[in-house]
Amino acid sequence: MTQEFKITCPMEYTMNTIAGKWKLVILWHIYDNEVIRFNELMRSVNGITHKMLSNQLKELVNDDIIHKEIYKEVPPKVEYSLTEKGKTLIPIMDLLFDWGKKNRPII
């Protein structure tokens, strides 16, 4: 039996929501494209597996950070976009992007 616990620290809540190797990268590509399909994300996020992308997207949908729109057509079409809650992360992502742009090694 798993025991649920309450997160009382705002930083702990934030990190539990967006932490991990892929979530911020996924969010950045959704933000950069406004609306993006699964396969476009797969091509955009270097090194991520199909299963990992699927799992990360599910978590972000469950946390109300992104919206998943399913179109009833053949083949099925699924699009992802930021929710209003997800859009509140844009200033943070912009700062992280700027930091990376200034500090990444030149290859």
C-alpha cells in the first residue's frame, strides 16, 4: 500500500512537476511551436525514446501543464499545446534558454 503525502514546499512542488531530463525540453518545443504532434516532438527531442516521450507527456497532461487534443480521424491525430498553467512557465523557460545560449560550449 502506497502512502500519499502532501507537498508543502513550493520548490518541491515545482521540481516534482517539471523535473527530469526531458520535461523542460519537451515543454520548450511545445512552446516554440505552439501546437505540436507526437512525431514532431520525437524528431525535435534528441535521444528520447518513444516510451519515455509518451510517459513524460502523460505526466505533463496529468499535471495540467499541457493539453492533449485527440482528433477522431484515420490515422489518429494528436496535438499537444501548453495550458494556461503551462504558459506560466514561459518566463522561466526563457531565462533557462538565455542562460544556455550564453554558457553552452561552442562546438
